[in-house]
Amino acid sequence: MASVFVYHVVGDLTVGKPELVEFHESETVESAIRAIGESPEGSIPIWKKRSHVGIENSEMRQQRFVGILSSFDIVAFLAKSQCLEDQDKALKIPVSEVVVPNNSLLRLVDPATRLIDALDMMKQGVKRLLVPKSVAWKGMSKRFSVIYYGKWLKNNDSPSNSSNNLPPNLNWSPSTSGTVIRDKYCCLSREDVLRFIIGCLGALAPLPLTSIVALGAINADYSYIESSTPAIAATKKLPQDPSAVAVTENTSDGQCKILGEISACKLWKCDYLAAAWALANLSAGQFVMGVEDNVSSRSLPEFSVDSPTGDSDLVNGSRKPRKFSSRSIGFFSNSGSHSFGSRSMYRGRSAPLTCKLTSSLAAVLAQMLSHRATHVWVTEDENDEVLVGVVGYTDILAAVTKPPTTMIPVNRSAEGFGNEIQC
């Protein structure tokens, strides 16, 4: 275990983080689309409004948290038949009808909580850490200064109250990290943690240069649909971590080839109404590869979109009808390709982010952060289209905290990879 996770605390990661502005469940879908577009994480926490005026303790704050809403959730909602029939009405619906309630996705923690404890929470499914802002917090933890689940050792004295020695976040006092600014919080995401980790790669040696397959960081239990399947099938059971569905095609020799993905990352800054129409009417392959190459222009509808993201196409104050194309979603297809058989480097945002079995942990981490992605699809070394798994936030966090003795021997074949996962 790298000492960097033991000697740093959550407060070190909050320096420069803006104050949290709550997005309430009574807000509309249209407002949520704007908020997600402005969010660096591509998703937003949803809160219930406070029912009373006055001081709110940590337990009350935690109970008001509803869940996390992503772009995938919204597009899946807008793709429902009743929403497509009346898009204006759908955009005015409160997000309480869209967000999937899950109070366990966020945890309120003290700034003095050890980073290793925060990593354990995130490995167990927590996606956000809510941290109170403190007047006295300097943003720097001292070596050997943190003991007993992140409680500060003050004046070289042991904690006077043994009841403080509880697991993180079950019982914490604002006094552990200085005077708390009342009702002011900042929110840390898993991406924030990964950005801290990539700045400490030297302290994690030799893990950063070890392959993801040797670290056992590849998740073979991923969501996927066939390219010929209707794209709407991706919404039947929305995957949560990562929020992504691979679009695949079976080859003649029985291998699974990745063509693209339908995910929160790809839909983050898209035209939501156009994406919803495509999700409801196109096949998965057409959705990710571009409909211009597979559907004649005469079969494509004219539809009006007053984009909630501010990219409205208005003529004399009214919506301008336009032909649907993959460019409406923000994807770009290669006009020279007329089949799903080969992926093109010119497909832009629709191309899936991939790495190889033997890619190093540092390389995959850099890919995820540079592309603002929550995951990277893993392909065979010999064929960069044959899909074998996915690496997400949780897999990375598990890899960097895993003892070196548990690393899996490398076998570069797809068959060998399957055997490694079973053991």
C-alpha cells in the first residue's frame, strides 16, 4: 500500500474546489441538461429541498441526497414514446421523475478523513464525497499527522474521547478540521481522486508501469448490445458503473468486435432531443456509426429541435425543421465507409476509447483523464477491435490500492485473459 494514501487526507483534494450549488429534484429536465453540460463530471447530484430553516447536521444533509443524474439517464427518458410525442412537455418534467434514487452514491465526510479511507468508500460504490468547507483548513496534511480513521493528532496527545475511533463518517465532529463554514460544502468526484493519483505516480512505483491485465484491473462483466439490435435496448437496464453500453458485432470466427458505445460520456454535450429520437428509431450500429451511410436521406424525418443547451436553430422566432443526421447528436461518421465492418479514425466523438491488454496502468489513467472519460474499453493486443473487457474508475482505484503480491500473471491471449478472470 502506497504511503501517499495514508499520509494524505480528503481536505488536500478540496483546495480550489468551488462551493457546491445544490440542484433540487423539483427542477426541470431542461434545467438539468444545462447543468450537466456545465458540470466537469458530466453528471450532477440531485437533492431534496430543505424542509426547515436553521442549522442542518450531517445526517440531515445526507438524507436529503437523492441520487446522481447523468446525460444517459436524460436521453433514455426523452427517448420514451410519450416524451417524443410532446418534447416541450417532457423538458418541463421535474427531474424527480427521471433520476434513479440511490442515497449510497454520496457520502458526507470530514476534511481530515484519510485518503485511503475515501478510496475504500469509492471502491464500494460511492461516487461523490461531500466535504464541509473549513476556515482553518490549509490544504496540506503533515506526515504521520493522521491517525484513527483520519482524526488529527493534536499537540502529540491521544484523542481524549475513544468514541471518536469509529469507522469513517459514522461519527465525526466539525472540530476535527477547524471551524466549519456553516452550510458551505464542496463535492469531490472520483475524477478528482484520479487526478490526484496521476500526480503521485512516482510514489506508486512499480504499479503505474505494470499492465492492466497483470494488475487484474480489467472488468469482463460489461454491458453490450449487438449492432443490429434497436438502440433503445441499451436503456432497458441502464448500467451504473460505468454508465456505458458497448455496441458490438460478431465476426465469422465468433469473436466480439466493438464498433462504438452508447454512454454518458459520449452523450454529455450532445443535442439531447436528437439523440433521444435516434435512440428510439435507429439500430445500435446506426446510432454509433452514423446514419448517413446506412439510411437514405428520404427515409430520415424532418424534426424541430429547440436545443436546451442553447444551440437552438430558430428562424423568425420559430423552430427550423431540419433533417436528422448523426451530426445532430454531435457524432461524425465517415462518408467513405458503408459498412459496420471497420472502424474509422475519422469518426470523431462516436469512436470508442480503447486500450490493449498489455497497456500500462499509467497509460490508461492518462487516457481517461485526458478524454474526461469514466472508462476505457480493452481490446486484444493482436486485434484492436476484439473486445475483452472494460476498465473504469472502480477498477483503477482497486488496482492502485492492491498489494503487489495479488497481481495476476500476464497471458496476452484472449483465452488466457478469461482464465485469469475466473481464478
